[in-house]
Amino acid sequence: MPEQFIFIPGRTSRQGTALNEGKYSDEYVDETGFVQMAPEDMQRLAIQEGEVVRIWNHVGEISTPIRASKGDELPPGMLFVSYGDLSCRLMASDTHGSGMPDSKGFDVWLERTAGTQA
């Protein structure tokens, strides 16, 4: 059964460092190719590290591997993804005249799929 989460895209320090090598470098692609979830949520939903989940909202959807966040850096009920292809598929294009689309704290739905990361 789908569950609602708050989606928080952002830039990580590893992503910023990898950007120097280019957006097609293995390190950059790896850093932007998964979603992080609080370990408590993963345990509650019986989701394993590397399992592919489907995440969607009124804008679009993604299917991506999931990883546990480290320590308490991500509270339960939130999902984090590095800025990139995955986050852009869920962000609306309206900028409200600011030139920057809403990219923080929007609602998404998540459900388990049958897949795992290759």
C-alpha cells in the first residue's frame, strides 16, 4: 500500500566534488541515482537497502533504488535525493516569478516494487 512522504532534494558534498569530474562520471551518477530513507521507515515498511521503490506525485514518477540515511540525518517521514535527473522528474516547472521551481518539502507517494538494484 502506498505511503505519503515529504520529498527533500538537495546537493551533497560528494555530488559537488564529483561535479568537478563531470555529470557523467561514475561517482556523480552513483550519488544522484538513489533515494535516501530513514532507517526507521525502511524497517517499518520492510524495505531492504538497494530495493527499488516507485515514488510519484502530480508531476511525475521515478523508480529507483533506496538507501538508508546515516545516523539521524534524515527524520522519519522524509525522503532525500541529490539534485539531478530523479529529483527533476518530480519537480513542477512553475517558478512563481522567481526563476527557481519549488524544490523542497513537497508531498510524494512511495510504494515497494518487485525489483532490486542491478
